[in-house]
Amino acid sequence: MKGTGIFDRIIDFMALIAGILLVVAVLIVCWEIGMRYFVHKPLVWMVEVCEYILFSIAFLGAPWLLKKGGHVSVDVVTEFMGSKNRARMRLFSLTSGILVSAIVSWFSFVTALECYRTGVLVIKTINVPKHYFLLLICLGYLCLLFEFARQLFRHLIGKEKKK
């Protein structure tokens, strides 16, 4: 499923950002360990920043993972199905993915607008406007929606890459 279109570039860029964030999280944790055990001055913000980074990685990396076929799947049932039933199950799975992604992206966008309008903050050590997180959810699920739709289209025209 190698693609070179704009959507593929967006998904690849999001995955690159997720990878960079993972490296940053590892460096922050190493820095925290050094600060805690050698300097005896732990970083109070470290856990929270790593939480935000892990949250971001999930929504930035999910579309790329779907594109690569790396999401968890249960093959136990489909292995014993014929090719026709396996194709129906794939159709159901892709359609469900489109529906869920559409619902989540819509509601996260609407909620982000409401949080932006009312100024809702995530109150922790670092106060962050909540709409940033909701927009990240919206972006991730919107890209998942398009990827599910692309895979459904390929499935329907019979050009889906066989696993």
C-alpha cells in the first residue's frame, strides 16, 4: 500500500512527529532519572509532559499504523472462514471503522470548539487548554476515517493488498 499522494505524506509526517516525540519522551525520562538520583532535584513536570507525549503519539501514529496494516486483528475466527466470508468480514470491519472514526472525529471537533469558546483548561502542573487535545483526537480520527475509506474503496474494486 505504498502511496506518494498528499494524504500519504500527511500520514507519514504525523508518524515522523510521533517517532520524534517518542525519542523526546525517552530523553526526558533519562534526564529525570539523572536529576532525581544524581542531583537530587526531580523534575515535577516530567510525568505530565510524558503523559501528553504518549497521548499525542497514539493519535499521530494510528493512521500510519492502519495504512501499514499493523493494527491488532483477531485471525483465529477469520482463518477458518472461506474467502467470501473473509471478504464480508473485511467489508464489515472497514465500514465499522469509517462509522466510528466519523463519530469520534465529529464529536471531538464539536467538543474542541466548545472548550475553546469556554476556555476549559486541563489543570495539572502545567495548565493546557483542553481543545488542543481534542483537536489532536479529531485529527487522528479524521485521518483514520480517510484511510478506512481508502481501504474500503480498494477492497470494493478488488485492488486491496492481500495480507
